[in-house]
Amino acid sequence: MKHETELEVRTPAHFKALAHPFRHRLLFALGSGPATISQLAAALGAAKGTVAHHLKVLTEAGMVRTAHTRQVRGGTEQYHERAFRRLTGETVDAGATSALFGAVAEELAGDPDPLLHLRHLRLTPAQAQRLRATLDTLVGDAEEADADQPRYGVLVSLYRHGGPTQPGPSGR
């Protein structure tokens, strides 16, 4: 089943689904392809009940769906997949953002040499828009290698810094 390219985060169900770091980890894990509850539990070191609960929340939000099923020893095994390639959104929810950063921190903890930059720049609105478009294109157009290659996470954010402004060179 082919997933939509983008899912815009905008509904209360989306924000609820993204408000827990484990659900981000599930979405990261499903990025490599469909998986069963048992496979996800083993990969994430979690109980099957925990995985099932969080998958239900993601499914109700339209972020995860059943990719396919198969018959196994008197039962049906469901394979779950993400319903999108990437998330987008203009509205920022503090709880969802905190959960995302918590999940990313867990991902980074396993990488011995992560690349992470935080830089504050003074930009005009036009410069900020050009930078946003460039970053969006760079990430959106990145070519995926074959399935046997290692996976990398990419987190890109451009936000307006809400802290106190510093005076310019003239002292104003």
C-alpha cells in the first residue's frame, strides 16, 4: 500500500497522537516498512500491550494504517505502516514538540557521531522564507537508497526565536 507523501498536523487527534515520545518512536520504526506488534515490541524493547495501545492512538489519528494481513496458526497477523512520508504543519503544539524532541533525543543517544546544529540568525522575513523553501526542498528531494542501506533520521526546523532581542551594533 502506498502512503501519502505528506500529512499536515492540524487536528486535535494529530496533536494527541504526537504528544507522547513512544508514539514518535513507533513512527520512526515504521519508517523502514510495515511491521507487526510483535516485531515493533522487539525492536523498541517494549511490551506488546504498550505497542498495541500506542498504535491504536496513531491509527485513530490517521497516522498509521493496516498495510496487510496474513494468516498464522489460527489467527490473523496485522502489519502496520505509516500513512505518510513526512509530517508538516504550521501550528506548533508545545506537548507534541516536547514529545518529538524526547523521541529524537533517544534516537540520537544511539548514534556515536550525530550531526546537530542550533544557530540563531537575524533574518528578514524574505530571507527566512527563502531559507525555509531551501530546507524544505533539500529534505523533500533527498533520494532514498535501497532497503539494504542504513537509515538516517533528518530533523529540520526553522522557527522564530521568541527570546529577548539583542541590541544591534548601534546599541538600539
